[in-house]
Amino acid sequence: MAAASNVRRRALVTGGASGIGAAIVRRLSADGLDVVCADLQAEAAQRVAESCGATAVVLDVCDFARVQAEVARLGPFDVLVNCAGVDQHAFFTKTGPADWRRLLAVNLEAVLNTTHAVLPAMQAQGYGRIVNVASEAGRLGSRGGSVYAAAKGGVMAFTRSIARENGRKGITANVVAPGPIDTPLLRQAVHAGGERLLGAMTDATLTGRLGTGEEVAAAVAFLASDGAAYVTGEVLGVSGGMGCGA
Ligand SMILES: NC(=O)c1ccc[n+]([C@@H]2O[C@H](COP(=O)([O-])OP(=O)(O)OC[C@H]3O[C@@H](n4cnc5c(N)ncnc54)[C@H](O)[C@@H]3O)[C@@H](O)[C@H]2O)c1
């Protein structure tokens, strides 16, 4: 989805150094947006940015003050895509508060940090697109990923609330909920849970295969486009039908 021909939209993509986020950085850049690729991983972010003419920035999205400072330095942004995330495969009783804090900080609280930083300028200009990459786990729950699922479900409720607060200000807020997508994060979960986990994830889709980062990026690109102005507060599964009926 191309941005309006006379306006070069500026986008902030978190978690842009790897997997789905990298595919989003490349896709939005190819669509003509001016993209900032923010990630903890400096070299990987730089590589992705250089491959598509984006700008890389090292940023811990859990650090509220740093997020505010980088958005003030690099913004204002027309588009925010929250894609940074971490997962941990373990049954709930095998985890403790330190695990919960890390999962909630990256997968939920960071979305609050970036949204809080970009929204005032979006409100002032009367235009904004916020796309949050959650997970089907946020609707369906996840065996071995309870706190991750709680965070992703929280992202869905938060996104709908932002959509409600900003719908009359030209700002949309939507969620893309991936199913199993072949990325380093998925491979790490499979490593922890064994090959049977990968089989179970694949079987849970209607398509019988893993998705690609590019397939998620296509959905994000639509929701981030000028043309998606009448789509807000939605959760779009990109999951081979895993979440159908949820
Ligand atoms: N891969 C899947 O099957 C799948 C399924 C559902 C949802 N998701 C979600 O999609 C998103 C991307 O996942 P992925 O599979 O591409 O993972 P990935 O591990 O390949 O990429 C995640 C990126 O987030 C970055 N990141 C982590 N913590 C950060 C922090 N504090 N500050 C800045 N950057 C940080 C990492 O450095 C990494 O580059 C995540 O939100 C994940 O929960 C993935």
C-alpha cells in the first residue's frame, strides 16, 4: 500500500532488526515510507536499515525516558509499528516474578512507552497509524506461554482503547496477530519445547504451514497506509486461520 503520493510518511518500527520487524522495515521502505528501525541489536538493525534505505537506532523500548528522547529527536512520526517482543516457553508454575516482569515489560509496557511518545504529535497533526504486533496467543491463550499471552491480550485491549480515544483525530490503532511465523523467536521457542511443539503449531493452522515475516508485513503495510483510514480497533490474524472463530 503506497503512502499518499505527495506526502512521505515517517514510520517508527520497533524490533526492526530481526524476523517480522525486519520484514516490516523493508516493506514500509519499499512502499515509500521514511522508516526508523529501532532495536536493541545495533549491528543487525544497521544491516536491515542499510538494505532498504531506512535509519537504524539503538533503543531499549522498555526505557521510557530513552523512548521519549529518541522520538523527540527523530520524530514526529505518522506511523508507529510496535513489533519488539520476547517469548519464553515454560509452564506458568516453572516461572517467577523476574520472568513475568521481563515478558510484560517488553511485550506490553514498551507498547505504552512508544505510544505515549508518538501520540501528541499525531494528535496535533490530525493523522496517525498505530499497528501493534501481538499474537494469536493473546486471543487463544498459550500452553507454555501464559504470561506472554497475557501481555499480548493486554496489547489488544490497550489498542482498542487508543482507537476509541483517537478515532476522531485521524488516528487509527489496530493489532496484527501472527500465528507461527518462521523467525529466530519461533526457532528459540521450538528449541525449548522440542520438535513436537513445531508440529503442534503447524497443525493448529488451517494452512498446515508456518507463515513468513513478509506475510505479516503485508498486513501491517495495509493497516499503516492512508487507505486504511476506516479500519480501527481491529485485530487482524495473520495465522493461517489459527484464530478463526476467536
Ligand atoms: N514468530 C512468531 O511465530 C510470532 C508469533 C506471534 C507473535 N509474534 C510477535 O511478533 C513480534 C516479532 O517477533 P519475531 O518472531 O520477529 O522475533 P525476533 O526475535 O526475530 O525479533 C524480535 C526483535 O525484538 C527486539 N527486541 C527485544 N527486546 C527489545 C527491547 N527491549 N527493545 C528493543 N528491541 C527489542 C529483538 O532484538 C529482536 O530484533 C514479537 O512481538 C512477537 O511476540 C511472533
